Amino acid sequence: MAKNIKIIVEEHSDGFVAYPVGLRGVIVGQGNTRDEAVADITSAVMFHVETFGASALEMEEPLLDVFVMETRVAV
């Protein structure tokens, strides 16, 4: 069985970081390119499922969408 998982990929000065949205536990991938980061997070999620079972991918309520937005805070 396969399941689509929403991920966030961030670009930093020293590479890319990726993480899934809405999953239990901390799962992070990284790479020098966006593709490497996505491959790393895919591998990390697969390992997470092997370790904790497919139920680790279940959410109480399904995640419908992910938005990247900004807000302003006083500093």
C-alpha cells in the first residue's frame, strides 16, 4: 500500500531541510539539493513506519491542505 504525505521543504544557505506535516514524532530529512532532501525524508518516513507501524501515519483528522504564510510580530 502507498500513501501520499505532505512535506515541507526549506532552502537554507547550506542546503535543504524537509519534514512531513501532521505526523506523530519528529522526522527530518536533509540534502544538498531539493531532490536529495525529498529522498532523505522519504527514507526517514519509511524507517519510521517500519519502526512504529503504519498507524504512525494515521491522524485523528485527515490533513486537507498545507499553507505557508507569514505573520508580523513585534521584536
